[in-house]
Amino acid sequence: MKKKFFFRVLIPLLLVMLGYGLGLSRYGYIHGPDSAVPDVLATAQNILSFEPAQVKILRGKTHEEQDPEHPEYYYHQLDKDEQRAYREMLDSLRAWEKEFYLTIGEDKKIDRVFHAVLNDHPELYWVRNRNPVYKTLYNGEKYCMFAPGYSYLNSSGTEKDPKKTARIDKAIAKACSEVMDLVPDDAGEYEKVSAVYIWLIDHTEYVESKHDQSIAGVFWKGKAVCAGYASAMQYMLDMLGVNCIYVEGTANASGEGHAWNLVQIGDSWYYVDVTNADQPEFLTGDAASLEEHKTILMDYLCPFPQEYGALYTPDETFSLPSCTMTDMNFYVLNGGCFSSYDPDSLNSYFHMRIDNGAAVIRYKFTDRTVFEEADKDWPLTPQLEEAIQYYMICNGLTQIQYHYGALSNLNTVYYIF
């Protein structure tokens, strides 16, 4: 054992000595510039390195600091080594490489980079699904082998299925074209966010499937869960030039995972949760049972930060911009937000909605105390009785059936005629 140990140590020592000898004769170290020293050391280190050739090539590459087509919010939270690995991973995922080296070797850093890439790039639908990911770590080494699982491979599972991916790409392009047609050229950021929000709800069902984590589930199959909804929201708003962040976290009540978005409107950031908006069964009361009324819950379009923050907690791996504003809330913008329980104000609001042809009257209270004060009179308030009579007169009806619903967590009330 001693001879073997001595032999393994002796060879590197000889190589280092040889490296210095070559350096003295080639670079003229005795009389030459000091810069020759690091060159010699780098040459010797490169000779002695046991890293695979592919890793050495990766370390020699330069990478772009910014992808011009994607804001890459999470990329900018990584350190320099992680950013290099981010670019290596992104290039390989786009090329459908089954396994590839990364120039980082710490397990937590690898996971951090992988999540950053997926959170920044919703277009990687062949990666963002329920597929296993394998990492080969080398003890003490600053590199690893990474093997993501891909969807939409050919029958042998060796490479992508071009026919299937072509169908998915076509469906994505069609969806984007439809949304672009809905958004005027002079549309502002809120108008763009609202258009995408409504389009996704109208074209997607909340259904678990093998496609439900990605934009393929939304745009191709029309079925997804929260990860698919939030990815699709991000993808479309990227296309429309609106800053949008994909957020992972948990539901405070259940501890289950959830995904939503943050969008930038003007100088401020707002929550958007299109998944919950597509689930009218969240309404208490009998309104949720109405199949003929696929009511979009506008409550999750820029909800009050303190109310939404009480429902969901983001993952702490990355920092997020703070949401503090309520000015873009749907009810605030449409005159349906009340800071007190004032029957006369509610009556005027009901008349305004009916005059505008609405079959749904919904409104919000600014805090829980006022909501609970009004709750004593529901569902049939004097204001609603008067509104029902007014609705029948305006629509030439002799009788009407109405349905009641509420989102108590967000202090909102729904009446559907």
C-alpha cells in the first residue's frame, strides 16, 4: 500500500516539476514578465485535472448574460457558478440531450438551478411534467451528470417524437394567435393580463393528467392543474411583453403544493392565480352548482395582497418582489369594493350592474369585519329583493330564480340571476 501511495503522489509531483521546467525554458521566467507564472500553473493544473474532457470544454465556454426573449427572473438570483450551470442546463434541455454534464457538483445547487430554469422557461413543455430526474454526483468534485426525464419521445424512448411535438407547437401557436387577436395594439398591461386570465379559464379545465404540469396540457389538451395554468399565464404574458413570474409554494390550510404568478403592472407587482379563478366550486352557497353559469372568479385577478398572502406561502428558495397595492383589483376598478356595509351604496351598485346588462352581481368588502357585519342579512337582503324586482322589470320577466355564492376568504359576494 505504501508503494502504491508513493507512486500516485510521485507522478503528480514530477508533472508539476516538469510543468515548471517547461515554463522556465518557454516563457523565460527568470527574465520574462510575471504573467508567465499563472500561465504555467494553469497548464500544469489542466494536465493534472481528472475532470472529463466535456467538463473542461464547458468551463472554457462563454455564455450570454441574458436571454432576449425571456426576463429570467430567477437566473439573476443565482451566483456565478450557478448561472454558468443554468446556461449549460438550458442549452442541453433545448437540445433534448438525455444526459449531460454540469460544472457544479453540490446537490442543493443543482436543484436550485433546475428549478430556476423551469420557473423562467415555460416553453420547455417536454421537461415540465411528472418525469423522474437523475443526478450523478462525484464525491468532492465540482461537476455532475444530469439526466432529466422527457415527455413526448418516440416509441423507443430514445429521442423526441417530431410528429407529436409538431402538433403541440401548432396548438401553442394557435392559442397565442387567438390571444393576440383579443388584445388591441394599444392595450395596457392590465388589459393584457386580464385577457390572458379570461382566455385561459375559458379554454382550460382543472383536470389531472400526464400533461397537466406544462403548457402542453393547457394549449394542446385543454386540461391542467396549477403548474400548467401558471406556466401558460407566464408564457403568454412573456409573448405580450408583460413581466410575469412563476411562483411555487403551498396552501396554508392544507400544506399542499400550489403554483401562481406575480405580474408587473406599472411599477407595482400583483398576485394572479388563474387556477383558483377556474374553480367556481370554491363559492359557498348554491351558485357553484350552476353548470349553465361557468362563472369566472375575478377575485384572483390582482387580489388584495394581505388576503391572498394569508392563503398561500411561496417557497423560500428564492426571493420575490413585494405585492402591496390594491388599485388594480377587479372590484376596485369596477366600483364594487365597499369599505362599510351601506345599504344605499349597495342598492345603487346593484342598479348600475343591472343597467349594464349583467346577469351576475358581485361585490367585495375591504376587510373581514365589514364582511361579517353584512353576513347577518344574507342571502336575501332588502337591497337584493329590490334589485330582483328591478331586474325583472328591465328584462320583462314575471318571475326569476337567483343563486347566491360567497368567497369568504376574499370577502366577496355573488348573486347570479
